[in-house]
Amino acid sequence: MIKAAEESTQSKCPELTMDNFISGLKRRNPGETEFHQSVEEVMTYLIPYVQLHPKYRKAQILERLTEPDRVIIFRVCWQDDHDAVRTNRGYRVQFNNSIGPYKGGLRFHPTVNLSILKFLGFEQIFKNSLTTLPMGAGKGGSNFNPKGKSDDEVMRFCQAFMTELSKHIGEDIDVPAGDIGVGAREISYMFGQYKRLKNEFTGTMTGKGLEFGGSEIRTEATGFGCIYFMREMLKHQSDGLEGKQCLISGSGNVAQYAALKLIQLGAKVVTISDSSGFVHDPDGLDEEKLEFIIDLKTVKRGRISEFADHYKLKFYDKQKPWSIPCDLAFPCATQNELDEADAKALIKNGCQGIAEGANMPVTIGAIKSFQNAKLLFSPGKASNAGGVAVSGLEMTQNSIRMSWSSEELEQRLVEIMTNIHQQCIRYGSEKDYVDYVKGANIAGFVKVADAMLAYGVL
Ligand code: NDP
Ligand code: 2IT
């Protein structure tokens, strides 16, 4: 008897319903809960859309879209500072290259597993398509934990990781970048090792240092883009960011620059967090406090409680910031960090809008609560697309061996985020509400699906 997990997507050709589709997906990908969740969110909108457009159904586009092109899993061996041999697992999920080379970040975190990387790679298909740049979708990483490791240990790990990954990537094949636990330091070690192994200097990674092919604004792009997206959503309601009370979770790359742009545009940021808890600053962060946070997190690699201690602010141990009254909320840490109970607290306290800076930080139940209450809500694939968009611009600059100014790049970032907002309005507008989740999913889908149709059966 064929085992359930081995059955082909087409074996029974069931009627296209949400239940049939999701139960088939779960059977073929047992235990991959984050992947199931991200597909479920997307299919809520794509199944009705495909039912109205039979050309996609006939070509089984949804089934093909949820099966990665390939998944590479490998052993990563390295030696720690005590000469002990350590073994981690490395991954690259090459999800879909219909509209360009695979493109997406690498995550180094102890929780990394195949389910998480498949959900992230799947989301990247739609996000990268929304940017309008020619980028396919991939994601990778390792269960390696950079926390508490010395720079030398991180270097040895990154070199070992790239020794295998280098066989599968390239500027026209697959172009990785950063994500959780992978910032400037890790990218530099990995790019250096790639250059050494291949004896070539090509733009095969993005997020590089400015001295060796990196782009201005890439560090800021995801956080800045998220705030520009919120500004567009508010503008659509004849409102603005000025004076808005904002909650941010996380204190990494995305959170830092979301906070900076909010401050620059006259909003007030009253929380910031890490995996140990959150800090409440009723007066609001200013640029000096933010500089302290950026140094604490990227140079000293300390805990956010040290920021609270330094400025005598209240630190809420092991708690999330969502119970603090606010106008706007920006979850910028990790997946499923804002659940239905948190959503209810935000709604009760008068929150007006939520933009995802992280990937899938809001659970499906919480999204439904926000939508039922008619709050502004943007999914990460729209509102955090600024990072990969500037990565795409870094690829262009590398190809033409030029670099553009930060003013020019920020202007392009604003245009891209505004354009994504317009695409969401086009595909997501309903009678008295804009469903940005619907808009982003359908707009992101159409370009990729049409390319897949054009290629025939592959
Ligand atoms: P960083 O590693 O720079 O920062 C991650 C932040 O999230 C840290 O404050 C970290 O806290 C916190 N965090 C991580 N895991 C958890 C957890 N399990 N529970 C609570 N807090 C957690 O990563 P980024 O800022 O780059 O990424 C943040 C999110 O944004 C991710 O979802 C990522 O996929 C997404 N994203 C990133 C982009 C980029 O360009 N970097 C682009 C688009 C999306 P601690 O320090 O305690 O670990
Ligand atoms: O989730 C994401 O979009 C990223 N981590 C950035 C990917 C990229 O290639 O810049």
C-alpha cells in the first residue's frame, strides 16, 4: 500500500475546496504546522479566485505552488572555542523560480526546522512578486544559535555552512540574505567564504557591507518599508502617522528601523522587546535611546532589559507588549507572537491598525478578529517587502557594477511600498473595507501563476 505521505498531489483529483486542499497538504507534509498555517491563510483567498479562473485550476497551479522546487538539507560540522566538534543542520528551500532566481533570507535560530523554512519560503513567493522585481522565492538557515557564541565560533560556523551551500547558489541561481540571527557579521563571513571557494566576486548574497558590494538603505529597508506601508494605509483613510502611539515588538533589525522611521515621522514608540520580555517607555523612544538599543543589540549583543535598567524604565519579564494602549501596533519579532487574546486586548484598547514587520507574527484567529473589527491590517508579505525589495536593487547594482545613493534608494523604496499598497487596494477592496490580506495574496499570485502557465507543465 502507498503510504499517505508518498501519494501524489493528483492521485485522487478531489474537488477544489478548502477542506480537500488543506487536508491533502497536511497528509503530504505531516507535522509541518507553520507551513500548513501559511498555506491556509493564502488559500482562503486563492481557492475562490481560482474557482473563478479555471485556467489555473486546469494546470493545477495551487498544487504546484505549494510543492517546493527542491529542498536541500545538509550537515554542518564546525569546532567551538574549546576544540569540541559541533554538528548542526543546514537547509535551503528553493521554493519557486518562475519569475527570477530564488531569493530570500537565511535564519540562524535554535527553533529552525523544515516547517518554518517552508512557510517562510512559501510567503516569499508572493512577497517577492509584489515588489515587481524579478525575484523567485527561497529560504534557508540552520538550527545554529549565534547567541553566546564568540565571533570566531560564528565565523567557523558560517564558513562550514557556506562550504555546502555554495554548491547550490549563485547570482543567477539563488541569492540568500539575512533574517533572524543573520546580520552584517554573518553575511560577511558567508560571502567571504563563497568568494574564496568559487574564486569569483559576484552579487550572490545581499545585505553585504557597503565596502564589498552592499547597498545603501538595505539595513534600514524592512523597518522603513513597514512604516511607509502603514503611512499609505492611513493616507487611504485620510489619516497620518503624526502623534500616533505605537507598540513595537522585537528589537532586532526590523524593529530598530521601524522605530526610527516612526520617530522621524512624528509618531511615538512606547514599547520594544526581545524574547525575554518588553520595555514600556511612556515618554516614547527618541533617537538617542534608539542608538543605545542598536548598539546594545548589534554590537554588545545584550538583552533589552539592560536598556530598561539604563534609562530606568519598566521591564515586563516574559511578557508581550500588546496589553499597552496604542493607536498602531507593529509585530517585528517572530511568527505567531500575537494571538487572538492579544488581538482582543488591542481592539479593546482602541488600536486602529496593525502592520506585520515580521513574517506571520499574527495568528489566523487574531487576523480574523482584526478584520471583523474592521481594523487596518497588513500581512508581512506586503508590509515587510521593503527588505527584499532593496535586496533586489542590490542585485541590480551588483550586476551593473554601480552603486546608487541612499536618497535615490529610499525614494525607490517609497515607490515600491506605495505600489504594493495600490496592488492591495486593486485586489482587496470590498464594499466598506480593504482586505489587505486578500489583496496581497491575489496580487502576488497572478504574476507567478501566469509565468507558470506560460512554461507549460514543469
Ligand atoms: P533579528 O535577529 O535582527 O531580531 C529578531 C528579534 O526578534 C530579536 O529582538 C529577538 O529577540 C526577537 N525574537 C526572535 N525569536 C523570538 C521568539 N521566538 N520569541 C520572541 N522574540 C523573538 O531579526 P530580524 O529583525 O531581521 O527579523 C525579525 C522578523 O522580521 C522575522 O520574522 C523575519 O523573518 C522578518 N523579516 C526580516 C527581514 C530582514 O530584512 N531582516 C525582511 C522581512 C522580514 P532575542 O534577541 O531575544 O532573540
Ligand atoms: O523575509 C524576508 O523577506 C527577508 N528575510 C529578506 C530576504 C532578502 O532576500 O532580502
